[in-house]
Amino acid sequence: MKLVTGRDDLAAAAEKAAAAAGAPLERLAVKPVHKASRGFLNGGSPEVCELAIVTLLQAVAYRKPVVLLPITTLTRFQHQTLVTCGELTVGDIEGRSVGIRSWSQTTGVWMRGFLSQQYGVDLRKVNWIVYEGGHVDEYTDPEWVSRAPAGEKLQQDFLDGRLDFGIMGNELPKDDRIRTVVPDALDVAAQWAADKGFAPVNHVMGVSVAAARVNSASICAIYDGMRDAVEESSASGAAQRDSAGFEALRGPISAAADFAFEQQVLPRRVDFDELVSQSCDALGVSPARLGG
């Protein structure tokens, strides 16, 4: 089997566990990891793959042959990802332009959810500009979202003032003019996480249905190895720590699914228990085997 993850500790743990189970696992060098998503979603290589949580939710909604392996690989605050180069505030966002890499990008789903939920922003009154599509071919952006002209770049348009705001995580350029739009964004994010009992999850692990059915014992061993590595690497009590197991992921995945449906990122609601059922069916195990 082939594996893609951006975390060396999880890759090492997975390879060790798979080898002990008699099913060697080969790590593929794919950077950034989201470039592996399309092949994974369509039943190709890799069989075990890190992917964005919204990509997984779309895959389930469109009946792609993949299921959740309940390991988080990237958990982080998101309120700081809405930025501007000027003096605009959250109250100015309606009627203004906001750039984001993709409408289905998980960072954007979280941030737009906060804008709507916490700040009362009508998302349809914002001039959303996206620069690329998602990883699920069947999905199309809402009619109230615009695509930037071919060849345009989000970061350059933002720095040149052609965008009033941007939502950017790892893509954020370095420039002294850039500031977060939400005042004290990290403190606000920490309070949101404390109130909810979880921090936003960006990436999780997935496994192909075919591999789950044929190599259930090995996949479960990989889960065990990754679970132990996540627990070892996560700082005790940290609000943004990664986690493992169905129950640990129920809160953040359910919240992301609600935001995604409200933003027309999903064609239908995806309930967390649907993910649990599909994973357990493919692997032939009970929810308790995977932290349920």
C-alpha cells in the first residue's frame, strides 16, 4: 500500500505498524499533500492519504470510494486567517472583495462559518473571488462566487490592492502591511475553542474502501500506530492539539459539515455517524475499535 502524509512522525509510526502487521507501506513524497487528493478520491494511489476535512466530506457526499480513518494531522485556530492590508474591519466586509484559493478550501469554510455565526455577516453580500477549483470533479461553486481570470494569483492580487480582504493560511505572504481583520484573533479563536470543547480541524487521514476491505487488520494497525504518535506529540492541555478516535473528531467534523452545507460546499448534509458507519463497514469493525 501507498501512504501520503505531511507529517514525518505519523509516516514513521504507520510504516512501522504496517510492517509488523505484514503489509509493508510505502510513503510517497507528495508536497503539498493536497496534490495527492484527486488520485486518492478516484480509487487510485495512495490507499492511505492525508486530506482536508472538507475534501473528505465532499467525497462522502458524492459517494467516492474512500472512508475516514479518525486521525487528525492538522488542527489549528482559523480566526487569524482573514487579513487585510488596510484599515477595514469585519463590519466592512459586506459589499467588499475577499479572495480565497478555493471555495471548498477547509480554512475558508471555517472562517466563513465564523463570519456568519459570530459576526452576522451575510455571505451572499460579499464579493467572493476564488482562484482554483476543488478536488472533487462533480462539485461546482455556488453561482454567487466568482472565479478570478486565468493566470491571476491570490497573493499578488491581495498585495496589489485588487482585493480588500484575503483568507489565507499557509499561503499568507510576508508583508508588514498585512494585519488580521478580527481584533485579537488568536484570543478570540482560543475562546471559541474553549466554548466548543474543540479547535478547528483542517486535515485528517482517509483510506480507500478497497484497501480497507482487503487489509482491514493492517489498516487498524496503522490507526493504532498513528494514534499513539498523535497522543505522544500533542502537548497536554493545548487547545490546538491533534487527536484520534471517532468521538474526539465528532465535534469538529460535525461543525465543519454544518458550515460547509450552509455555504453550498456540500450538495447535502453529511452526518458524522454516516462517516462512522461507512468506515466500520469497510473495515469490518465496531466503532469502539476506532475510538467510538
